Amino acid sequence: MMEKRPQFCQIKSFEEFSKYYWYREELETICKKLEIDSGGMKLELNRNIEEYFKGNLIQKNKRRPESAGAGKTVADTPLTLETSLIDCNFCFSQHFREFFSEQPGIKNFKFNADMVATSREVKEEGDKTFTLGDMLEVFYGRKTYAKYDKSCLQWNKFVKDFCSDPESERFSDKLKTASILWREVRNSTREKVYKHNLLEEFADKI
């Protein structure tokens, strides 16, 4: 018997909260009701809720400026591996892609998800000590500053795996069927993945 997801007001700890899947919109609503910062990605909203359970209320006006180098353009700052991410107004543009592509041993450079999460975290923290060299270490996986929240991809993978199951061919509306199964999995403590036995377990609902 699966444990159903309770209402947020019934949850007593962040550990219990983390057992369940929450959409970004749900996290935003929870943060608004708690009167804490409700802006940002799922990673940030989860962190704000974690702090809430610790007794720390993260308010929006306590967030740091997006960039301490406002007014500058990226072209105004010569780029080196020692350049502060904030001082050069780092962004995911061709200008910075070309810079990283020029580093030894890199061909066809592409930004990765952890770099996106790191950039946002660095700017939010106002961390001027974090450099382009540090970001390169994140690219190689040798340094961790912030990790991309991959939970937002779980639904997409669930649908893909469901549609790959030959048994899904018997359903005229695959997306609707996948949604029903996903709702059951999402609102439980089980692993958020599609498995063939779900078709039998929830046959009465699909």
C-alpha cells in the first residue's frame, strides 16, 4: 500500500517533505503561504522551504542583487580564468562560449545544467571570489557549487518510458493515461519512475 502525499500543513519535517514530488507551482504556492521568498527555480524554492523547517524565514528583500557589476558590458572586461563571475556580468552567451572554447583541451564547448545552477547561486550569494576558472572546474565536474535540480525532468522521462512500453499502444490517449499513473506515483513515496507493473496496479483507474 502506497503512502499518499499529505497536505503541506500536515508535514512535520523537511525530510518528510522531500519524500514527495512537488511541482514548481506547488512550491511557489507553499512559499507564498509561508510568506517566504517564492521566486526562483525549484532548487531555490526547495532550499527556502528547507530553511523554513530550520526556523529561518528567507525573505525576498534579503536576496542579493543579481549582479554587482551593473552598468558594465561583458565586452568592457578582459576575460581570464581569474576573472570574477560577477565582475564580468557572466551570462550564457556566445561571448563566454568562445572564451571557454579557447581553453586548452576544449572543443565544441557547451554549457551544462550544473553551470546554470552555479551561475544563479553565485549571483544570488554575491560571491565575487568565484571565477571563470572555477566555472571551468564545474564544467569538468571537478568542483561543485550548486547542482541542477533534475527532478523537474522526472515527468518527461516518465512519459517517455511509458510510451516506450509496448503495452501503452492499447491506450488511445497515451498522455492522459500517463498522467493518471504519474499522479499516483507523484503523490506517493515510491521512486518517481515508470514501471510496467503500474498498468496492473492501477488498472481500475486507467
